[in-house]
Amino acid sequence: MWFRSLSSGPNRHPAQAALALISAGVSAVCFALGIGMLFPAVQLLLHERKSLAELCDAAFRDSFSSVFLADSLRSLAASLPSNPVPSFLLVMAAIGCLALAGGAAEYAQQRAVNFVVLNSAKQLRSRLFQQFLRLTTERILREGSAPNLSRLVTDVGLVARAHQLLLGRPMLEALKGSAGLCVAFLLDWRLTLAAVATAPLIALPLRYFARTTYAASQRALAAQGRMVGVLQQALLALPVVKVFGANRYEESKFEVVNQRLLEEEKGIASTNAAAGSLVETVSVLVVTAVTAGAAIYVFRSGLDPAQFITALIALFAAAQGLRPLNRIMQGLAEASAAVERLDEVLQAEVEDSIPRGPEGGPVLARHHDSIVFEGVSYTYPGRDKPALDRVSFEILHGQTVVLTGANGSGKTSLISLLPRLIDPCSGRLLIDGVDIRTVSLFDLRRQIALVPQETVLLGGTIAENIAYGLPDVPRSAIHRAAEVAQVHEFIAGLPGGYDCVLGELGSGLSSGQKQRLAIARALLRDPAILILDEATSHVDADSADRIRAALRQIRQGRTILVVTHDLSAVEDPDVVVQLRQGRVERLAKGQQNIQNRKRSVLCEARGLVP
């Protein structure tokens, strides 16, 4: 399963991946031929008086390769010089040409591999980011953002490294080692089989080390996600950390997760070091033992020393070429842990935000009738107490509704149901008689605008923030939205005006300025349903007055839901819904409810029961 996911990146670039494999094959073949050409060179050195044709005929007459190669080699050698010195130089020149051809093929292979690896990593990051934006709110609330940040950076890096191992130089070296083994087999199959018979001495420990690395990599990636979470939390709360003198406290928290990550990484490094040492040591011991046994055989049987020496060179080349197998195995083990974490996100449940036509379900027309909460209940994951408990009430189109109540009474949870940031555990929410779970999110959300309690401004200019999600909107429409939101005068006074670039998260702006920019952004969408969550809770009196003035201008023709503790934030609301512990405690017409609330506050101040 994980290998299929790992190979999906190269599969997206089949031409470049094929070029990498073909180039690697050509380089390995040139390497094998170069080693094979050492055989006649060594023969010329040991048998100076014989011609190259005679040496080839004698060498391959009794070898395993005579069935396939002897005739062609003899015919080729007959056309070569009979003098040993020119023949030797010619063989060296042929080896040099093979080296050049192999080097060119290796360069082509590396170019193709870099293309595949870098583009695969880029596409994987894009897929992850798209998936992050489509994940359900429940999952984000449960996990937080730090593990996903770690996935995007660290896990993708491990997958890219695995692609490099599978297609890059380590794989090329392994291919060259295999080619060297084939040459050794052609020269002396008995000697080669004796060496290959010791392969389990390397394969079994490597498998054990790979499993150990996989488990340690899972723990290390989880620790890295926790470390990113601590860092993110500290940076976002930096003013609080500084003012409260909590530097040492945050440092100690970071040190705990950092130490845990260090321990896991040290375990991985120790495993890799042990595996590398084992492969190298066993390879040397095997070749040494095989060489000693073969030497005894040569002394006793009179085997051609040139053939023996060339076969040993091929075996040594094979041993060196197969050393990267350890890195490949360990890298794949680390990548498999990363792929498993990435698949958790890529296979996770997501929102359905694709536009849907009549064939796929009802299309939600622009809101024009009513919004009905019908026995709605919701409980957050991991909690026993419901945030909303059988909430039922109706809002008519064009009404301004105030949602009020103590902290934790369910106000934000209730408005989160409308754009389906969360779905009710039971009950229904109807817009114009249509259950919103039966329509696409695209149809639903395109007619809803939200001004959240914590204003979110993104990097870019002021105009880009107001026109967020509407890239083709004319500048005149942006100006009109800003004027209605009582923020045009402020923008005009900035350097660059609407083209002024905002700092991170709107740094440098006051809370009231941010809130009015958010209102302008919402108005530009011309929403049928406007949601304001504590729009005046963090602003000064002047900003609150400006926001109330903006609300007076935008009420006509749209349904507005305002979450607030301050009933004076909305002038003449049509309905006031008071929530208490997830239930509707009081539902009244605006003026009636405001008078009741004022009387209750006055009685509480005097110590009387209303």
C-alpha cells in the first residue's frame, strides 16, 4: 500500500521517470562492459607473446559464457592488432570510451531524476494543501494545525528523499553492483555463486534494521509535529509570553519536545550506522573469504589467473555498488512512515465543495423565504456535554436577529451550522424549506458572508483583502464596499491607499479597522445571509458607532445574524434569541427583549429578583 503511494509521484512523470531508468541502465551496462574489458587487458599483461584473438579464444573456450560470447569475441579480436602493446592501448581506449558514455548517461539520469523528484514533491505539497482546505472542521479542531504543518514540510521531504533513492545515484550504484555481479558470473560462475550464497547474512539484518527505523521514524515525525505546535503557539502568543515573563516556561516546554525528538533521531541515526557498518563489514569478509577459497582453487587446478583476477575485480565492484542498498532500505523505511501519515490526510473525510447541478441534487436558489433551525443538537468530538441541545426557531428573510447569551452558551456553534462548518448531530437546518445537507457547499456558501470574532486578514494589499475570493471584481465595487463599511476614509489616508500592503495578519491596524475591513470584504460578496460574530467586542466607541452605521445601510434585502453580548450594538433588531447552555432560553421581538434585558440588569445591580 505505502509503496504504491510512494510510486505515485514518478508515475505522474512517466517520460522523465523512464528516461531516468533507461539512462541508469545504459550507465550500468557501460560499467559492466568496462569491467569485462579488464579481462583481455590483464591477459595481455600476463601473456605478452599471445595475440588478443588467441587470448580470447583460450579464455572463453571453457567458460560459462562460451555458449553466448566466444564466436563473436573471436571474430572481433581477429580484426584487432596482434601486437600486445597496441592491443592493450586499444583496450584501454575502449574502456575510456565506455566511461565517457556511462558518464553521459549518468548525467542524463541525474537531470531526469531531479525533474521527477522536485516536481513530485511540489505536486504532493499542492495536493496536501488542497486537502487541508477541504478537511472537516471537526478534524482540524481535533488535531490542530501543527501536525499538518509538519506533514507539509518534513513528511514531504522524506518522500522526496525516497524518490531520490529509488531513481537517483543510490539506485544507479545498486544497478552497477548488479552489473558487476553479472560480469563475475560470466567469468567464473562457481566463484560468484559462492559469494551470492552469503547474501542472507546481509539481507536478514537489513530487514530487521528497516523495521526498527520505520517504528522510530513514526515516533520522530509525531515528536516533530508536537515541536512545531509548541513553536507555533509561542510565536502566536508572543506578546503574552513577553509581558508575563514566561520565556523560561515556554523554553522548558520546547526543550521537552525537542529532547524527545533528539532521542528518536539518535535512534534512527544509530540504526543507520549499525546497518551501514554491517553491510560493509560483511561484504569485505565475504569477498575476502571467497578470494581465499578461490586462490586455493587456482593454485591447485591451474585456473587462468587473469580470469580469476578479473572476476575478483567484478565481485569487489559488485560489493561496492551494493553498499547503497542499506541507504535505500533505511530511506524507504523512513519514507513509509511519512507516507502513512500523509495518507491519513489524503484519505481523510473532506467537505463536498464541488458545484452540483440538478442531476446531483437540488440547487439552492438565493435565500428569499426563511431559515429554520429544527431540533438541532451538536456535540463537539471528545466532549460529553452538547454545545447545542434541541434548538428550534425560525428566522424570516430580511430580519436582523441578535444571538446573545453567556460565554459557552452555544452562539458561535449555532452560526457555524449555517455555512456547514459543522453539521448537527441531530435535527435539521432548512433554508427556504431545503435541508442544507442536501445541497452542495458551493451553492450554500456563495450566498453567505462571515465576519468572525477574531478578524482574519491575509498577506497582500488592502484591495486584495477586501476582494478576497473575488479576483475579477472591479476596483469601483471595492471602493463602494469600503464606503458602506465606514472604512474608505481610513484607507485613503494610508500610503498607497487601497494598494497599501498589510503586515502579517494585518499587523499595524487597530481592531476596529480590521473589523471594518472584514465587513467590507463580506459586503462585496453581496450575501443573502450575513453573519457577524461579536463584531464590536474588541473595538472602541468610535469604531462601534461606525459598525452600527454600516449595519443600518446593509440591512435591506438580506438576513443578518449578529452574535453579541451588547444589545446596543444593533439598533432595532427584529428578533433576539437568548441562549443558555445550548438551549433557547428566550425568544422575543427586538424591543421587547431589550427592555426585559435592561430591567434584568437593573434588578441584578440592586440585588433584586426581576
